[in-house]
Amino acid sequence: MRLRRILAVWAAKLAEKISVHIFHRQGVTWAGKIALRLDPSILKTLASQVKKDIFIVCGTNGKTTTNNMLCAALEAEGYKVVCNHTGSNMLNGVAAAFALAAGLSGNLKADYACIEIDEASTRRVFPHFKPDYMVLTNLFRDQLDRYGEIDITMNILKEVMKSAPKMKVIVNGDDALSAFLAMDSGNPYATYGISKKVTDDSKSNEIREGRFCKKCGALLHYNFYHYSQLGDYACTNCDFKRPELDFDAGDVEVGETLSFTVEGKRIHANYKGFYNVYNILAAYAALRTGAIEPVHFNQMLSRFRPENGRMEQFQIDGTKIMLNLAKNPAGFNQNISAVMQDQTEKDIIIVINDNAQDGIDVSWLWDVDFDRFHEDNIHSITVSGIRCQDMRLRMKYVNIPSLLEADVETAIRKRIADGCGNLYVLVNYTALFSTRNVLKRLEGNG
Ligand SMILES: [Zn+2]
């Protein structure tokens, strides 16, 4: 058995070395597939060698950032951690994270594991190991035809929670869907959230999920929304309401940087985007729930870089460029908020593709609140990518003129040449890698 495992670990390492530079994320997936093929019990065995606990991170938005941040926070406290940093979050990617972290002896030396898992893939991963903790960030509507309705995702998560009754769920209490799931599962749980109102979101035209109580079906009443369906809710009919928050972010300040207070400690981060308060809070709550004292948390945040294409900055020929992924309505609306927080003049490029991983149906664009781009400080909006015509129509519908340039590189070059020096590039999933490569290349040549 041991020999099989050694062979599988070696093969995975070799496969990763050969392929990752050519195929990027797919290379990691391939390494995991080979490891599982050579030793079907490799994931089970290596997961059992983790000395302390296994954390997994699930939820529609913020998985990779939260998981990588949790890993960095554990490392900052001196622990050795297994993590699927690249965001390869299906069964093969999870197997690869463990196989690649193992030594050439086929054994793993790690204190903790932090593993993000695609919600639909939890069903395939849980038979291999039962995590000690599950962080559940939120449940938003994702690209329609990829996962189907949120209800399907909720049923899958409920099933895996029940299959691991000792697993403690660390849940975003501001999300009625996630909170209900944790409460309903029978698993132990801890909650995090923002109990007080931070900004006025009442005028937003956002489409909100979970307007109805999952317990009894009646309408939920919201005292306020933070964004999307996250906020302070209570059922108008039964006793379901936002649970008490174990980790409550207070005095939240959002602007060019973020800060908030939790458990009497002031937390600072040099990122934009209100949603990052939740990502940081989720990582913090996971540590504390796991009885880990985050002594170096702020130090970790000062060094932490969100993964590629999340508020990633470039500087090309005197133009400051911010690249950000926006793959679903909730994510896109949060992106628009972050862009509009910048009061200075700006150019915007929106790149929309419809490759298989994006979802071929781009009707979700109609659920994004593009109205908010009606501001004087918008110098120009350019639509690009495979579905630039759909995006142009969407902008036309809210009476916002846009420039059409299907080729991403040409669009970027043009706005660097004739823009105002402050450019935001918002991209959906498969547009991210190609757009990032273009920006990297242009920056390198500059
Ligand atoms: Zn109810």
C-alpha cells in the first residue's frame, strides 16, 4: 500500500512539474488525477496524517481569498499547512494539494490543512475525509447554467454536513441562506457577520436571493442590507432570524483600505471592497473557532496579496490599471461599488466571455446594477470579449454609451493611449487569465 502511495506522490510531482507551466491550473488537476488513479486511497491516507485539524472553505464568492488568507494566518503562527492555493477546488485539485505537499517518502508532515472545495464537489471529496471545520462564506446565484439553482447547492451542502455530524460550521450569519443551512444541519456552528448597518444600500436595485424564509416560506423582513441579500433579517411569520454573531465586526471603515474591530482588536487591510471585510472576518472566525490565537493576524494581512486578478494593480505607460474578477451578479455589484468608491476620473473596460466555465448563458448580466455607472467621473466605458455585443446592449438599456472593441488587448492599448490614466478592467472567469496575461506582457514591455 505504501509503495503505491509513494509511486502516486512521485508521479503527481512529476506531472505537476511538466504540466503546470504549460497548463497552469489544469496542470494541478492532472497531477491529482494521476495520484488518485495510482492510489485511490491516497487522499484518505494523507488527510489522516494532518496532525491537528482540516478546514474546508465553501460558498459562492470569496472562497479562494478566504482559504488562502486562513492558510497565511496559520503559517504566520508558525504552523505547517497544506493548501490548494491555486483554487483547484474539485476532487482532483484537492487530491493534488495533499499529494504535492507529501514528502518523497509518501508521508505528509503538516499541522493543518486549508482546502477550498467547490460546493458541488463536496459530495466527491467527503468520502475521502471528514473535515473538522467548514467555513461557509455565502450562497449567491452563480452563473445560471453551471450549477443550477441555489436550492440544489443547498441540498448538496446539507447532505455533506449530515455525513460529517461532528464538523463545526463557521457560517456567515448575515446570509439567511447560509445561516439557515448551518442551523438546520444539526452540526455545531459558529457565526460571523456585521451586526450594525455600515452603508445605506436601500436604494440599490440589486436582485437579492433568499427573500423568503427557508424554514416556513414566509417573506423575510430586513432591517437593513449590507449588500446583495447579506444583512439583518427576521422572518415575518416564524422564529427564524439572523443568529447572534459570535464574531461581530464593529466600527467598519471601507474606502481605499479596510478596517474593523472584532473581539476588541482592530484589524487593518490594504484592500478595497466591502466584501473583503467578510473574507477577513471569515478567516479570523475560523482561527478562533479552531482555538488558534491569531497573534500575528495584522502582520499577515499587511503581507497578504489576494490571488491573481483580485484587485490586482498594474502600471503601464503612466496608466494605473486595476484588474478584478466579476463572475456573478453579487460579485459584479460589489465590484461596481469598489470602483465607484474611487471618486477620481476613470476609464472602465468590461470583458465578458461565454466559454464553458463562464456559463454559456450570459443573462445574469441583466441582474447586475449597471445603472450605478451613471456618474460624471466615468471618462469612458469599453465593452470587450466574446459577448461584447450583449454587454453593449445591456449598457444601452441603462442609457450609458459604450465603446465596442471585441479584442481585449486592442481595447486596453487604446484606453492607455487615449484614457485618463486611471483604468479599471472588470472581467468574468475565463477572460481573467487571458486579460491578465496581456496586462503582464504590456507591463513587462513598459
Ligand atoms: Zn419563517
